[in-house]
Amino acid sequence: MSTFNLDIVTPTRNLDEMVVSYVRCPGLDGSFGIMANHQEGIFSLDIGEIMIKTNSETKYYSTSGGFAEIANDGVCILVETVESASAIDISRAEAALQRARDRKSSSDKENLDQLRLASALSRALIRLRVAKK
Amino acid sequence: MANLKDIRDRIKSVRSIQKVTKAMKMVAAAKMRKAQGRMEQARPYTHRLTEVIHHLLPDVDRELLPLLDIREIQRVGYIVVASDRGLAGSFNTNVLKKAQQEIDEIGKQNVDLFCIGKKTRDHFKRRDYNIIQSHIEFWNDLDFPHAMKMGEGIISHFINGEVDEIHVVYNEFVNVATQSIQSERLLPLEYGDEDTMTHIDRLYEPSKEKLVRSLIPRHLNIQMWKYLLESYASEQAARMVAMENATDNAEDMIKDLSLEFNKARQASITKEMLEIVSGAEALK
């Protein structure tokens, strides 16, 4: 399969440049896939999982959102955080999930920041899902 | 001439101070290297993000986004970045002086302050400036979420219309020996240079407006992160140089004191010999 270069960049680190054949990203309106020779463009990314296929293996990462820039010489994914399946701390993610659920069921409904709660919940869920792959 | 014991004690105390300054210098050097590494890691992200925003901005209606809103300036927000601790030469003094000068030009009653670092907070609190938020004691475990938290507070202050412009004063890391003080406008965002732009036929998903809306807060967060990193690296560099000078000065002092000590010692020996000789003379 034809391949292309993929860069994943965050404010605190750069993953090594990879040569891949397929990337699946969490777009705002659902996941989308990128293969070689895709039209140029900029896409917003939501909290979710990034799947990367090279010719020999498939890798999974969790991310908390950002955007992807597709240029003719490759794809660059700019996200605020990215964690590979093996780097995810499962107990921490579970604790975060528990905290978010506790907050959801707490009686203090008025001071609840729904948006923040929802994103904390989905971040924790995605982490756990990716970690189990 | 001071007596021998006094001089010996002084040499001892200078030497122990020298040990401390030497240790501080080495700690600062290690921290600075780490900070420099982080700055380099953040650079590609900052660079790409800025590029994309500059492509998008000219096509977007400013009215749509409160963060791009250019208003008549009545109140101004100032973010002043300094450190928590002193002993870093003129690092804090210079940045605070510059910030205060700019604020006084606008008039301190028209300025809302965001203080980053204990030294900034203490400086402006003592002088009764209008402090909205201060962030202190986070430098040791500096991380991106700190920048995001500060960014959020500052953005909401601007969106709520409390201030019409936001400026940042911070130390930029040029190299180990030089830090230059920068004062920049953070909000409202400015357009890139439109002439140099190339229009490429691209897909935007979702719409350009929505993209800009999600990109700009990210851009501001990364800017905050950049300011923090620059300032942190500068602080460590300034401390390293200051401590190196202190160590050298201590060395000079030890030299001078040793000379004085030896002179005093010789004088006392000469005096004793004279006493013995004249004592022997008297017995004759």
C-alpha cells in the first residue's frame, strides 16, 4: 500500500516521524480516515482515539483534541495531549472516571459545569478504551 | 590590624557562602538546560499553529469572534511574568520596572493585573495596584495545564469585556548571557501579513469559522506556555550567571583575606621575636 509521512506534535513533545499507510482520526462529526494522496485541508479533532496503520502494525493513541493538517508532503496532527496505548496509566484513568461519575451524581447540580464534566468523562473513557487494545 | 581569629572566621564564612553559590549555580544550570529542551519541543507546535491561524484569519469575520474583537481601549490587562524566588541578578527588577513604567503611562487605575510569580505579586501588591489574579509557586513543576489554566482566566476576563486589550511583559531567552525584556499585545489577535500569504485550495472541516473558534483558545494557551517557558529559562540563566559572579567574588575575597591573614600572622611572629630578643637583652 502506498504510504505517507505522519507527524504527531504536542506542546511538550514530538513523536518520531512515522511512515504510515492509514490514519483514523476523531473528527468533530465522527471519525474519518486519511490515506496517501488525500486532498489538502485542515480538520478539527475531538477527544478520541487515533489509529495508525503502518505496513507491519497497527497502533492506537488517545488524544484530548486538536487538529490535523493535511499537506501534499504528509500529515501533521497537532494535539494538546497524546498517549500511546502502552503509556496510559490505567489506574489513573479509572480514578479520573470515578471522580467524574461522583461529580455527576453529586447533589450539587447547580454548580456543575456540564461541559467540563462531559469532557472529563469522555477523556477518561477514551483512555481506558485505548489502553485495553 | 584585625586579629588572627577574626580573619580566620571571616575566611571560613566566605568559603561556606561560596559553596552555597556554587551549588546554586550548578542547580540553575541543570534547570536551564531542561527548560531549553522544553522550549525546543514546544517550537514546532507553536510554529504550525501560528501558521494555520494566519492562513485562516483574513477570511474570517471579526465580529463573529469575541477574541478578535477590536474595541475602543478603556481598560487594559497586563500579564507580568517574573519568578517566585530572588537571587537571580537583575532578572526580576528589570521586568517589574518595565511593566510598572508601562502601566503608569496608562494610569494604574485603568489597568487590571495578572501576576505570575511571587515576586510580581509582592511588588504590585505593596504598591496597591489592581490585581485580578496571581499564579504563584508552580514553577517547580511547571506543566502545560498551568498555561491552560492561566489562559482560561485571562480569556474570560477579556471576553467579559472587563478589559479591551491584553499585554504581556516577560523575559525572553536569547542566550545564556542575555535575556531581553519583551512587551507584546496578546489580545485582540492581529492579522498576519496578508501579502505574503498563498491561497491554497483546501478542505476545512468543520467550517472555517468553527475552526478558528477552536484554534484561537489553543493558540492563546500555547502562547502562555511559551511565555512561561521563556521566562523560566531566562530566570535560570540569570541565576546561573549571578551565582557564577558571586562565586568568583567570593574567591577574590578569600584571596584578599588570606593575604591579610598571612601579614597579620607574620607581624605577630615578628612581634614575639622582638619581645624574646629584648627580654634576653634585659637579662644581660
